[in-house]
Amino acid sequence: MSWHPTHLSPAQREERRLAAARLFRRGVPQAAIARQLGVTPAAVSQWRRAWRRGGARQLRAHPKSGRPSRLSPAAWGRLGRLLERGAVAAGFDTERWTLRRIARVLEREFGVRYHPRYLERPLKRLGFTAHRPGTQARERDEYVIARWPTRDWIALKKRPAGSAAPSSWWTRPATASARAPQRPGRGGAPRRSSAA
């Protein structure tokens, strides 16, 4: 069994696909290729179909389409350092970074406009993740909450036994000799007639 890294660069992934093409030419079974290269049999099957269509040329990396990034890798690195210094250092009232604030910093520092919704993916590549703040009731009073166990709870615990209101439930100790009272009308003790 060989060691396989968990994250490969695009060049390493291309090299792995080309190694599979060499193994296809030698007639190695797909299951053995999957074990040797550390991929699933489904991936090997997909590579084999592409190899049959156009040879190793089909397994080479294709250039990525799409609009190039408006910031260079150096500029993204500088943005990461700005974010690590904190939101207050960037001129905001609180230390909380939001995507809108980051978009404002990008426009102010680099002259580039990004919609806040499209910043999550590049920020994730920089190592920043979104943290949702916990919800808290607006009426929450930390002082009252902190005081309750030390003052009110102790006062409740130290109340004399006789000061509590009596229970509205009639209870009787359950013993082997004591029978539970019967409910009237259900085979219990005979009722007295008012005529007697």
C-alpha cells in the first residue's frame, strides 16, 4: 500500500491521469489502477473512456475558462494581512468582519469592486471562513443573570419549611397496611343515604 496525499495540485492530478494512461496501454485492470493511484474505480472508468476517445491527449489538463481574477495573488495576500489586523484597524466601529465590510476594504485599498456574495470563495482560499453570530434575546440582562444564583436562588433555598403554601393535593403515605382511598361511585365505600 502506498501513501497518497489528500490534496494534489492541478499538475499532480494531470500526472496521475497520464500514469493511468500508461497503465491502460499495458492492460492493467481498472481495479488495480484505482488501488495503485489511490482513486475510486469510477474515476478510473471515466479516465479510460476519455483515453479511448482521444488517447493521453484527452487526459491532459485543459485551461480553465472564465474571467481572470481582478486581484493578483500578491494583492489577495495583502488583503489577508489587512483582515488579520482587525476591522477596527481598517476603520470600522467593531471587530466584526462582514462581507460588505470586506468589499468596502477591497474598493478602498485596491480600487476593485466585488459584490459581497462573491467574496466567500476567494476568502475561503485565503483560509478565512464564515462564522455566524449566535442569536441572543434583546431583553437579556447579563447583570440580572449573574446575580440570580448568588442572591435570589439562595433566598429561595433558605426559606423556612412552614413558609411554603400547603399543597392542594391530598396525599397519604403508601404502606402495606394502608389501603388507598376509593373514589366515590366506583365500587368504593357505600354511600350514606340522607334519609337515615
